[in-house]
Amino acid sequence: MPDSPNSASPRPLRITIIGVGLLGGSLALALRAAAFPCELTGYDRDTTLAQALRDGLLDHAAASLREACSSADLVLLCTPVGAILNLLPEVAAAVPAHTVVSDFGSTKRAIVQRGTQLLGSRFIGGHPMAGRETSGLQHASPTLFQDRGWILIGEQQHAAPLLAVIAAAGAHPLWMSPDQHDHVLALLSHLPQLLSTALASQLADVFAATPDQLRAAGPGVRDMTRLAASSYALWRDILLTNSDEIDAALSALQQQLDFMRQHLRTREMESLFQQGAQLRSLLSGR
């Protein structure tokens, strides 16, 4: 924790959350639940900030980005990718020389490049592997990050305040390079989203004239289409900034689907079911 000039004991960490929605709000709730010693400042729409103050998530609501950043020890950009890229120059110009800046963006190459150009090693790219198909402060939860990975990208020399926040939220850090992140997440996050969206879109077309037949849907369809409720406004920037890796993932999936189509009447499909069961077992054991 930063030292106070007038006290031998450390003062609370001054944290600014830019974007007090599902993720930013959940982090504030988690830090409150953990009694983490910090002063929380938020920057968002007036209505969101009013709710966060009323619910005790924040200590301060900033009227401008410069005000939000001017005395922060740690700034967290909890907005969509495009907004992070647009906000970084103003944040870099506003923060004190000691401030560590991180983000919650779902792609990392463009963000880390810009962040390190502006802030050097004081920028640490971040991506907590937690979220929902819903958004907004009203869906925030203090347990959203519990037992989840939190991917970090950058140099570790300034990471102490960020690592303390991650631990208080109940998550665990995973260090990667920007290229590793965008490759892995194209497969583990972006591809599942597009697969869910494609399936839901197809079913919407098929049952457009007979929606009552959707009552025959079981839990499998509900599970597979859960992600389809996600907002395109959020995913637009992810698709734009990781299009090459997502394209490669879609191509590999298309080959898998072609193999399935060719072997519907053979025993070759058995190996795919076995691989699928093995992966599910690995994921369940995490």
C-alpha cells in the first residue's frame, strides 16, 4: 500500500474504476466484501454513479476523467475495447507519475501496444476471465471473480497494487503475452460466443413462423444459446481487434463441422465424442 506522508501506517490504496458496470461494479462489491483497504472513485454516467454511491460501492464519483485519475494509485479501465483505446491517451495525461494503469479488455494486442507507448511499464494489460451474457451495474456480483483466472500482460515490477486487488477479489493471476492472449481467447471465448450466436440465429429463422414449437427446447438448447444474449455493441470491438485469430478459429471449426457431416453414418464420430467428453472433464476439474 502507498505510504502516507503524515503517518507511519500505510494509507488505503486509491483506486479509480472507469466504467462501473457489470465488471467494474462487481470488483467494487468484491473489494467491499473483502474489507480491502481502499478509496474507490468511479467515473461513468451520472445515473450509474448515483446508484453506485447509494449502494455504497464507491467513496467518490468523479465529474471528469481528469478528476477521476488525478490522485489515483491504480486506474482500471472497465469499458469495451474501443472505449479503452480511446480513453488511454487522456488517462495517461491525467495520472500521477506513480500510477499503475490496467484494463479489462477482451483483446490485448492493440490495447497493450497503445498502453505501453503511453505509460511504459506502468501499464499492465488485464483481462479477468469472468463475465455474463448480461451487462450493467444491476447485474454486478461480489463473487463474479471468485476462483477465476485474471490474465495479465506486461512487466511485473509495478504489479503489486494490481495483484493485491486481484487476490482480494478471489481471482488468480495468469501472465501471458499479447499474442498468446488473443490466440487462446479466440478459441476459448470468442469462438464459443460466435457459435452460440450462429445457432440461436439459425433457430430463430427456422422457428420464426412457429415460435410455439420452441417450447420443445430442452436444457441443451438453453445452455448452447446462453451466450447469444450478449450485446453486439460489446462484441463489435472484440471482432475488429482480433479478426485474424477469430477467422483462423472459425476455419478450424468449419473443418470439424465438415468432418462431422461426412461421417454422420460412420463410427468415425465416436472419437469426437470421446475428445469432447475428455475436454469437459478437464474443464469440470479446474
